[in-house]
Amino acid sequence: MGLTFEFDRKTILGKGAYGPVFAGVWNNVTVAVKRIQIHDLLSDREESTMKDLSHRNVVKLYTVEEDENFKYLILELGLATVNDYCIDKYNGTMPADPAALYQMADGLSYIHGRGLVHRDISTGNVLFALNGDEVVMKIADFGFCKPASENGSFSMSEGDKGTKRFLAPELLRIMGSSHEKPRGKITSDIFSLGCLFFVFLTKGIHPFSDGSIHTISLNILSNNQFLGSLEERHNYALPLIQGMIEADPEKRLTMENVKGSLKLYIDA
């Protein structure tokens, strides 16, 4: 049986974990098509993770097809990434800032509630997308996603990594260690989301950047924060972000804390 969708190999929307993403059409719906090598055993992890997820702030997996060489994940198409917004490639409709932050948090909270850790929350993996007539934020790319234990820990495999400048310090230390890998913690996603909040609100400035992208990881490890670029109108988010990017993973805000704080500003 042939493939039931079409995609343009020249229109690459981005490169997710383990495969490029193309624009395509499936059942007369414009979609994103993620193409993964059929022999990549990790591809099944992304498929099995996404097929059970259903939330307005998480990108939807419509179906999966394959041919002799590739597996194709047929996904909900976004309008743009947060990175596109930060570099002025997207200036369309978007939620108000507190609502956008809440939606990102709600999507990640749902993922954690399903017993999963995303492990690559970053500007390239959160999208502006249509939900009916409304533009909302949606978390995408589950190529690095892993199941977490009841206490929120997960195994660390050699070579596993997300977007380095958004990784929590405990993950950076694990990556730099030649010893036996300790288990990661789900709170590392909260650190990444805190960094993303700051980048989103400042339209591109990283909370651990001293002006160079090359020193961000070192500053994360040393807990050298640079938070002065947040505008006064976003002061409500400063203590929230500080609690999310806390160096000690045990002292970070929980997702419920984050959502509860933001809801006050949405309902105000």
C-alpha cells in the first residue's frame, strides 16, 4: 500500500530529533511530516509517546506511515516556532504574554502528568499553532522524550542530549562526566522552561547569556544569571523565572506552582 500523504522535499520546516520535518498534505489537511530512518530504533519511542497524547498545548500526531526506507510521523502543523518569533520571522497573532507562558506550562505539566520527561524544551520546540480560530502555544518534538519513574527520575543514555543552552546544570554535569551516569530528574524540564520564558519575554535574550552564546553553558554551570534585560511590564514573571532556573533541582518551583502564579495574571 502506498503512502496516503504528499510532502515537498524542498520545503523543510525544521530538523527535529532524529529527522527533518517537511510541509505536506494528508486527507486535504496541511500537515508537518517528520521523516525518520526506518532502522533508527529510537523512532518508535517518539511514535509510541505521541500517539497517547491529547492536549490543546501539545502538538497532535495524526498518524504514522512508512515505506521501505523511512517512517513518517504526520503531525499537526504549526504557524511558527518561538525561535521564529525571536528573530522576527513571525509577527502574526499570538496570545497575551501571561497566557502564552501559562499555555507552555500547561502543556509541559500535562506531559509530566503522563509520566514523561520531554528533555528538549527550547525555542525550536514550542510552536504558535491554531486551535480552531485561536492561536495557542504547543510543545513539539518528542524525539528525546523518556518515561519517568514515580519519583520523577529517568535514565541517562550515552549520547542523549537536548538543546545544550537550555539544559539544566545537573544535566550538563552528567554529560561532562565519564563515570557511571546517575539518573536525571523531571525538574530539569522546569529549568529549561524557565530559560524559555525569559527568552520569549525578552525576544531572544538568554537568562545565562553575558552577550555570547558560547558561554551560556558555562554560566549555567556557574549559576551566573543575567536577568536585567526583562522589561518592567514583565516584572511579574521575574520571581517565577528565578524559581524555575534555581540551580538546586530540589528547590525549583513545581509545575503547579508555575501554573498557579501565572493564572493570577490571566484572570486579573
